[in-house]
Amino acid sequence: MNKKTLYITALLYFSVLSSSNSYDMDRELQKYHLFEHQDPQLITDEKFFDINDKAHLLEEYENKVIIINFWATWCTFCTSKIKSLDQFQKLLKNEPVKIIALSEDFKGKSVVEEFYTKKNIKNLEVFVDKKNALFKAFEIIALPTTVIIDSKGYEVARIVGVVDWNNDDTIKELISKYTSLRN
């Protein structure tokens, strides 16, 4: 599926969702759209920052699978499963995988630190996308969106929507293609 089709599908999905006057939030939180690229996509690298304002580039994680979860503390859908992403990071601690929960909050790292403390997030590092540089580079159109990059530095899949990282066999199968993770 090409990027244009991906974006149009995601835009339509979230437009319908947001235009509905009433919907079952729990039911909607179980939905996501997985787009696995037939031809891996070359990525664009931009700086993002850690809790100490140290700049990082994705190339630092060469030879690792990178899972970038674009999210924000003000996004209800994003925050609903951040704890499961934290637990997934713990599960993958011995794998050649880097999970980057990349905050798109305009208020910066302090709001993310506060959120992590409040939600008892222990395994994810604080990363902030200042000026939305990676958000723009990856042409993200909705939060939450997760981008999966293989160990060679190519985008191999994109997930638009909420994922229960610990209880979704489809996601575990996808990640296991690139790691030794097994059910």
C-alpha cells in the first residue's frame, strides 16, 4: 500500500470517528489499521530529544528494530495503552529492539515526566519531538501512530490507532518477523 492510500484511509477513519456524536470508546480503542509495506520504505532521520535535552537520531540504533510510537499526553487514545507499551518494552529488553515513545506534546518533557510518574511508567524513556520534526518527516496524520523500522533502517510497517501491545497476536507476529520474540 502506498503512502497516499495509507494517509487517505487513516484520514477517513479518524474523520468518521471524530464526527460521530456518540460511540463506544472501549470498542473504538480496540481498533487500529496495520499497513505492512510490500517494499520497505527508506526513512528520513531528524533529531529528537531525551529527558536531558540530548539530541538523538534514529541511526544511533543501527542493527536494531525500532518501534516509534508517536503520541501525546493530551490524546486519550494514545494514553489508553501507554502502560501496555511500557510492559512490552520490558518484554523486549533482551531483544535487539528500541521502543521510542515519542511525545508530540508542545509543553515538552516536563508534561511527559509528570505523566510517566502518574501512570507508573518505568521501562520507557522520555523522548520529545521538538518542533514535530520526526512527525513531519514521517508524514504522520493522526495520533497514535506507530512506525516499525527494520534493523537495516527501512520502514516496514505502520500502525494507525490504538494497540494493546501485550494482548495482540497480530502485533506480536509482526514484531517476531524482525526479532526472536515468540509467543
